[in-house]
Amino acid sequence: MSTNTTLTIDIVSDVVCPWCYIGYQRLKQALDSYQDKVNYTLRWHPFELNPGMPADGQLLSEHLAQKYQITPEESEENRARIIALGEACGIRFHFTPLSRIYNTFKAHQLLHWSATYGRQTELKLALFEAYFTEQENPNALDVLLEAVDKAGLDRDEAELVLKNNQFAEAVRSEEQTWVEQGVSAVPAFVFNEKYLVSGAQETGTFRQIIDTLLSEAAE
């Protein structure tokens, strides 16, 4: 096998998608086991699970019942499963009866902007933690700017980006592009613009894909 193979991994996801968080952590675990063989670049792309969500969001339990016809009992079971899966890969999910789901368009604008500074992953993780662990609103300006701070980005510039809707059109265009390419659910991972993998796959599955890419690079 060749050493220091470079991989480009595009990740289509949403900030309020627990499986997107789990999927990333599993991918990271897989990549960490190839430290001496792989250099990689992650590129995050927008997907809104609920583009029509009002500014103040909606109770998560109410939302799941309406959108997926999930009973309260099923919802509780799903949350318990997500919490357990999160613990297995280092995520602390926190749900309460008052948990809400929110619109994420502003967050995606800042993620688009952060790519300019090579800090997308840092911002994405800060937003995941704000929403899933701290139960904060990723549509609220103060929450967004706090995540920007944690990611090592400029708070004033970020606020200006949102005030001017600087990347709103670019985000809408990118969302549409991925839909046109067949992405209808997230997370979706594209390896070297070649292999599309849907869902929060097991770490072993990601390793198999990386092994395939390493073998191809060695040929």
C-alpha cells in the first residue's frame, strides 16, 4: 500500500441531525486508524431537514409525531438508542421533554463562510455540541456566534455575514445541487468524488471503503 494517500471526503449533513453527528464520529474513528497512511480533507455541505421550520422551532416530540407518525413511546425508544450509540463514539446527547428542533439555514451560511478559513469541521462540531449537548438554539444569533468563537473564527465578521445574508444564495444553490445529485437524506458521504455512502455507517464499513481507496491508489 502507498503511504500518505490523500482522500477528499464530502459530507452532506444538517446541524440538527443526530445521525449526522454519529456518522461523523464513526468516520473520524475510522480515519484515526490510518494516521500513517492517509491525509484527508473534509468538505461539509448543507442540507436542511426542515427548511420551513419557524424561527422559534418546534417541540421535538411534536415534530416527530407530525412528520414521521412516531408515537411518544417510539420516540423515547429512539432517543435512548441514539444516546447509547452516541456514548459509544464519544458524543453526549441530551434530550428532555422540552427539546426543540430548529431551522438551520443561518448555521449553514456560517459553515459555508468558515470554509474560507479552513475551520468548517471545528464550527460544525461546535454547532453539534451546542444543539445536542447544551440544548441550545442553532438559529439564535448568540448561540451561532458562541460557536464561531469556539471554532477560532472572527465573531464580528460572522455577524456581518449573517446580517448581509452574504452566502444565502450560495447555500441555497448548493443544497439544490446535492438534491439533484440524488441526496435525499443525510448524512451522505462522498469519497474522492466517487463513492457515495448514505447513513451513519459503522466504523468498520468506513474502514472498508478507505481500504478500497488505498488499494486503488497503490495500483
